[in-house]
Amino acid sequence: MSMMKDLHNYVKKNYEAGNYDDAKAAYTSWKTENNYQSNLTDFEMGVQKAQSDYKKNGTFAAYPELAIAVLNKLFADKAFEVSE
């Protein structure tokens, strides 16, 4: 029972300190985005997400070519969009 109380106190302390605000905002944004019906393809949604991330962070993620090539071989070209 003591472990549950410790866990409760840990979560309460972090919640009150605002340490979960970013997670809450991200979840709320994700939940709202997923409620909208979209006629976009997966690729078009990926493009929108990349543009949104770029506006926020000002950079794109860089992936090593060799790693993507290995993933494409292992998973039947499922990482194709990343490699292109």
C-alpha cells in the first residue's frame, strides 16, 4: 500500500508543478486533430505534419541513409517515404 501512496504523491507533486502541461496540450491537440474526417492521403498528412513541425522547430529531422536502406530491406519498403 505504501508504494501506491508514494506513486500518488509523486504524480500529484509533478501535476501541481505543471510538469504534465506539455503532455496535456499534445494529447488535446492530437485528440482534436483525430476527430476531424480527412480526405487526405497518408502522404499528404505527412507533408502537413512535416510543415507544422518545421514551423515550430525550424528544422527537419535527418535520418542516416544506411539506416533507412536497412529498414526498407527489412520491412518491404515501408520506410520508402522517409528515404525519399
